[in-house]
Amino acid sequence: MTIPWLTLLGLIPLLGAAVLCFPVKEIAKGIGMAFALLTALAGFAVAGLSTSGVDLTERVPWIPSFGASWALGLDGMSLMMVLLTVVLTPLVLLAEWKLFDRESTTRWSAQVFFALVLFLEALSLFVFLADDVLLFYLFFEATLIPMYFLIGGFGGPRRSYAAVKFLLFSLAGGLIMLFSVVGLYGESTTQLGAPTFLVGELAKLGFAPTTEMLLMVGFLIAFVIKAPMVPVHTWLPTAAEESTPGTSVLLVGVLDKIGTFGMIKFCLVLFPDASRQAGPVMIVLALVSILYGAIAAIGSKHLLRLVAYTSVSHFGFMVLGIYTFTTTGVSGTIFYMLNHGFSTAALFLVLGFAVSRRGSALVASFGGVEKVAPVLAGSVLLAGLSGLALPGMSSFVSEFMVLAGTWSREPWVAAVAALGTVLAAVYILLMYQRTMTGPVTDQVREHFTTDLNRRERWVVVPLIAVILFLGFVPQAALTIIEPTAVATLGQAGISDPVPPFGEEAQ
Amino acid sequence: MTIAAPSFEWLELSPLLIVLVGACIGVLFEAVLPRRWRFNAQLALLVVTLVAAFAMLLVNWGNGATGLLAMGSVTLDGPAYIAWGALLVFGLLSILVFAERQLDNGATAFAAAASSVPGSNLEADASAARLEHSEVYPLALFSLAGMMVFAASNDLLTMFVALEVMSLPLYLMSAMARRRRLLSQEAGLKYFLLGAFSSAFFLFGMALLYGYAGSFELRAIDAAITAPTYGPGILYTGMAMLAVGVLFKIGAVPFHSWIPDVYVGAPTPVTGFMAICTKLAAVAGGARVFFVALGAERWAWQPVLAVIAVLTMAVGAVLALTQTDIKRMLAYSSVAHAGFLLVAIVGALSEVPGGQVNSVGAIMFYLIAYGFAVVAAFAILTMVRGNAGEVNTLAGWSGLGRSNPVLAGIFAFLMLSFAGIPLTGGFIGKWAVFSAAWRGGYAWLVLAAVVFSLVAAYFYIRVIVVMFFGEPNRSVVVGRASGMTWVPVAVGAAASVYLGLIPGPLLDLLAQAEVFLR
């Protein structure tokens, strides 16, 4: 009997959430944090095991009559996502530690928040680990429930509206995907004689072109809404504006990654031909997202909304990397998913600390913060520079890889996308200039009585450290990511374009 | 001249007979027992009857007994076993709620004297004397027996008798609410009139089919369709009229108009009983007629039923959106669910290799998953109360999540199950139904069902929003219910969780038992 490491990994936070259902009052936060840290340890253990070559795959029949199985597996991409999830969760809990001491702004208790975060962590881990389409779908939809309550239960005055908007957009995508999942079931029953949902088995199916396109579009719509791309991104700014920064981190940093994750794991692998046909459309959508997100971020008057729009722009880059169908592009996207998680988390949380001091999230409410809270302002700057992909930061590597991959297919697309990096500098630096520099306003002086305290520094330092580490040693992650990218494109039957000068040399 | 005694398979029919005998003994109790003993005696009789019937069902299942029983009028086959088992379980759970006396100062949800004029002295006297109608238990048992026969009858005549036996007690019980009696009486009358009308349609259709096939037996009708002696005109007319009768009971559009009024007017425990048991019997009986008797003519009815399914989902889901009363919202949601069930009936008869769910298995799984959620949801409805009895308005439930997190949490979970969100029984049911329709070649119907699932999800989620994010309503309290209400709630919720996580065993069971005996 081998130890089901991956199942255990997901069960730890689930157990934590279950424990927090009991009245434990004062020690609730401690228990929650303990389980989050334990999960992080387990996550690192799993990473260690899998990189040292242990096969962690689990296959147990679950609903035999549907052909569904409890199938978990780990590849380079899912490992990155698992690490991202297990690292961000304890940091989010730490960042929101004091949120609940101010009874007037929140409704529900810290215990509920911690339980929901752990529940969400467990479900997201299973989403990233699932090797079975039905299992993936199940957890994909189930993550909506804790996220819905996290948005609706904690946050600004219009949080209930934001929660419902988030849920309806996601459910719409999910149900359209359900149609395709049912279709896969039907197709696998006809073609293989018995239904199956294992990704590996489904990849062997051959479809009629129309069927393939139809099924692929069902998945793609769900992932495009999830990612989120223009024009179905509107739920994200609302959600980010109304929820607490910690919730936004989990939403943008972890949950939205399911969109790009799914495009690579399902759209590309299961429906390669249809995906290739959809390529031009997706590239256009990605470019629109990059530019629109960036411009909207420049015009944003609300700090958290601004960060949400920067993410729309970043997700545009990720999708662009996928639909260039090059090893560099896809590896870049997977690396981007990891980096974006950390750098957006840093930006959301640090700005969250600023917002909670000032009591307002409007850009206009700030000014001259760097004089009264230099460490906070410095953190905002570092997080922001990571967001605009400054060389030395990890996001630079991934953005460069995406652009390089794009260039090898479509130089003009890369040229347009590069505009996005310029705009990124504009929105980050303008934001920094308006809020942190300049003369200190009276309100800022009044509200910013303290700089980042020890707890808050413990949140920021690990994030910045990871960003810098991966910026200087990207190979640490890329060696794990690259095989996945190669395997994915191999399964999709697409080879990298030969560089023109390489061709001459041959 | 010798008269052959009719053969009668006592053992195989025992579940049905036990329920009928229990109902008759219940009537005798009313006649001979002193008033103060009746409630407890009826309750004990009810539980003993249903448990014994279920035990005998298991014995028969263990023996593998199948076949045409009672001179070929009742079929005992896989779907009949499942329907009977489900009816007995849901019957027990939902009739238990009838006996809740702790919520309303020692009175049940039924009127003290149903024959008294609302507001009259007689009514006040009866209430003061703490009279109660303990005959509702035998009535419910009669109705349940009718449902069991309806789900298993092998000829149309038996089916018609069963239809009446199951309906008449329901008409009566719908009119017996303790609170808002005029509304309840109107509901009873409305149900009776429309029900009688639909029975007439059923009878007419039956007569025409008899004219076509020369027999009431389902097999004979099938044989007549395969080797016709008459043109199809009389067949189609008969089929359509029969369908009206069945679709009325299922609650499909355009024969759904009774559902909202009757569900709202009837005492909530009775609504719960109707919402699952009537629907289950009607769908099981309807599937038997359509698959066994009319299966050879499925090209004629499948497209029509597909259109009705879309209409039913659309009307149910869209009208539920506009409701401000939770009971009425659940009524429209029940219409929408009838639509989802029809989706599976339409996807019928595809040849599926062994071991997988076919259409009947999908239908039954959906009904069972839906049934547990319905039983628990209506039981919870009885517990949320204000000064004038139950509070069913959405506004009244505002903030329930903070004043009573456990109850609101369970109700929210049930709403998610209705909406078909994963990790609930409702999702697996929906999945089974959609995949059946897809394999039956109705992919477009799956798409329509997906769209209406989203619409439906919205109004279920609205309840959750109100409960958890609304301001608490001081005048509404959750009554301290006894086990009569809590047991159905707990069982229903636990089963919804179980079916969502580990549906395999039930699906396998259904896969064994999904073939109709012809």
C-alpha cells in the first residue's frame, strides 16, 4: 500500500476547515494557521518527492458506471500551482489576522474566514491535481462556494452584489463546460466502448471536426471567463473592489489560474486541432485583454480595482503565451502563472495594508505616504516593479519568454503585446507617484501613524524574496516546467517553428 | 362450469398489501379507539406499516422475485422495486412531518375540524378542545398505496384506479391546513377540479388506446403498434390524451398551473409529501407507459416531449425567479425539475452496453437525489415561524444564517443540491440525466437544460444571499421542533451529501434494476 500523498495534501486543509466548524473561539486563528503551515510543509514534501522521481499518481475507481475515477497526478505545471497555493494561503491568513478586530467593517468572525480559506485551499489543490475531467469539473465548480462566501461575507458595502456577480459569471462558464464534459462522456462511450474521464485516455480519442470544435469551445468559454479575459472580465474588478485584499489574492492569484491551467491541460491536450483553429481568435482576445486591462488600470481611481485590471492585462500575456504554441511561450506562461501569483499577492496585500490604515481605497485619498511610512511605500514600489516586469524580478523572465515565443510565430503580435509592457510601467509608476510621493496630505499624516509592523513585514518579505529569487535563478522553476510544456505540445502534435537563421545553417 | 380462482402472489405483493392493510386498520382505529389514544396509535401504525412493507420488499428483492402479479395487472420488476422502495422511504420521512406537534403549541399543521367554516365558533371550539384529524395518516397511506400501484401497474385500467386512489386523499389533505384555511380550501378545490379534468383525459386516452389495441395491457398495446391493424390516428390521439393525464401529475407545462397554488395552499407537510411522492409515482408510471407500451412509437412522442421538456424548464425556472415566497418558489422549482426529468425520459431507449446507467436509472437517481432534498427542505419550511404560523416570505428569512447558522446552512446546502452544484446529490442526478439525453441523441436538449440550470441556480442562490447576507428579521424565529421534523431534515441532508460524494453504490444498484419487464 503506497501512501496517497496527493490526497493527503488536500485533506490537511480540509481537516483544518472541519476543525474550525467547532466552537474553538480564541485559538481559532492559531489552529487555522497551523493547518495552513502544515499544508505548506506537505506541499514542499510532495514537491521534493516528485522532483526526486517518485510517482505520485493515484487512480481509484470512484463512480464506475460513469467511468469516473479518483485520479490525481502531478506534472510540472500542477506542481507550480500547488506550491503557489500552499505558500499564498498562510500569507493571506497572516495578512488578514487583524481584519476582524474592527467589528464595524466586517460581519463574520475570523473563524469563518479561516475555515473558508482552508476549505478553498483544499478544493483548489484538488482542482490542480485532478487527472480526471469529471473530478476536475467537480472541484472547479465547488471552489465557487467558499469563494462566494469569502466575497459576500467579508468586504465592502456592495459585497453581496459582487459575490453574486462573481458566482453567476463562473456558474455560466461552468455549466457550459458541463455540456462539453457530458459530450466527452458520450464520445468516450461510443469510441472506447466504456466511458472514461482520464485525461490520458481521452487524449487518444479522435473527433469529427465540428464535434471537436463544439466540445473545445465549451471548455474554452469556462476558462476564458475564469482567466478572466475581455469581454467577460467585468466580474473581477467588482469582486476585487468589494472583497478584502486577502480574498482578492486567493481569487486572482490562485483561482483565476485555473483558467489558463485548464487551457493548457484540457483544451490543448484533448482538442489540439480545434485549439489550433481557435488560435488566431484567442491571440486577438489576448491582445485586447493586454491593452484594455492596462488602459483601464491607468484610468482606475480605486487601488484594488487597479490591481484587478493589471491582472486582466497579465492574463492576456499568459493566454498569448499558450496560443503561440511554442515551448518557450507555453513554459513562459506556466512560469508567468507562478510569478503573477506572487507579485499580485504582494501588490494586493501591501496596498491592503495601506488601505486599511487610510480607511479608503481611492487613489485620490493618498499622497506622500513614503515620507510617513517609508517601508510600506518601499514595499509598494517593489511589488509594483514586479508587476511591471522589471529585469531582476521573476515576472521579467516570464514576460520575456512569452514575448520571445510569440515573436518566433508572429512578430507583429509580439510588437503589439510589447506595448502592454510600456503601459504597465505607466500604470504602476503613475499609481506610485500619485499615492506615495508628493507632499504629505493631512489625512495621510493623521491615518498613517505606524509603518508596517512586524506581522505585516512577515507577509511582505517572503513574497519579495521569492520574486527576487526566481528573478535571478529562474532555472529553479523552469527545469520543472519545461518538460510539461514539451509534453503538452507533443501531445497536441505541434512542433516549434525553426528559426529562420537556423534554417539557413542547415 | 368451473370457475378458476384468480391466482394471487401474496408474498410478492406483500409490500403493497401491507400498506393497504395498514391504511384500513388506521380507519378502524379512528372508529374504535378513544380520541386521546388515536394520535400515538396512528403514528405507531404508520411506522410499523411502512417499515414492514420495506422489509418485505427487501425479502422479495433478496429472493429475486419478479414477474407479472395479480393476474397480470401489476408488474414487479427492477424499476418497480426501486420506485416502491423510494416511495416507502420518502413516504415515511414526509409523513413523519405530519406528526410534528411541538411547533404550534401542541397542534399539528392540520385544521382542528376541517369541516368547520373558517372563522366560525365551531372552529374556535374545536381548536380549544384540541381536536385533531388523525385520519390524515390512513389517508396518506391510501395515497401511498395508490402511488405504488401507479408506478408498477401493467395495464391502463389498474393504472387509472391507482391514479384515483392516490389523488383523492391528496385533494382532501390539501384542503386541511390549520392556518390560512381559505387559501388551503381553495387549493384543495382547485386541485380536485383540475385533477378530475386530467383524469378524464387519461380515461379518454385509455379508451382510445383500448380501441386501437383491443387490450388495456401495456404489452398488448406494444404488440399492436408493432403489427398494426388500424391507422395511427386513433393511436396518436389516445397517446396524447393519456400523456395529458400523466404530465398533469408530473407537473409539466402546460399542465402545471395547479402546482403553485396547491403547493402554497396545502399544509406544508402535505406539500412535501406531494412534491416528492406524487412526482416519483407519476414519473415512474409515465416512464413505464411511454417505454413499455408506446416504446415502438417513440419517434412520435420523443420530439413532442422534448419541446414540453424545454417549455417546462423554461416556465419553471423563469417564473421561480420572480417569486418572493419560498414555498411558491419551491413549487415553480418543482416544475423546473419536472422538466429536467422529462429530458431524461426523452433520451430514452438508447441501446447501452451493460453496467451503465440508461434512461430509467438516470431518472430514478434524479428522483431519489431530488426526493431527499425536497423532504428536508419542506420540513425546514415548517420550522421557520412568526406569530401567525409559518413564515414563507423571502424577506422573512432574511438573516437566518446569523440567527440560526445550522438550519440555514442545511437549507443552503439543499438549495445547492437543487441547483445541481457539485458535491451534492443533485449534481450527480443532473449529470445522469444530461448524459442519458446526450446518448439518446438529444445534445441540443442538454444545451437547453444547461442554460435553464443557470437560470434556476440564480433563484436558489438568492435564498442563500438573503439568509446569509441580509439583516436579521426579529419577528421570525426558528421553532423548536421535535424529532418528527428533525429526523427527515437530518436524513435528507445526510443523504444529499452521501449521494454527492459516493453515488457509485446507488448507481450500480439502479443499473441492475433498470430494465422494465415487458
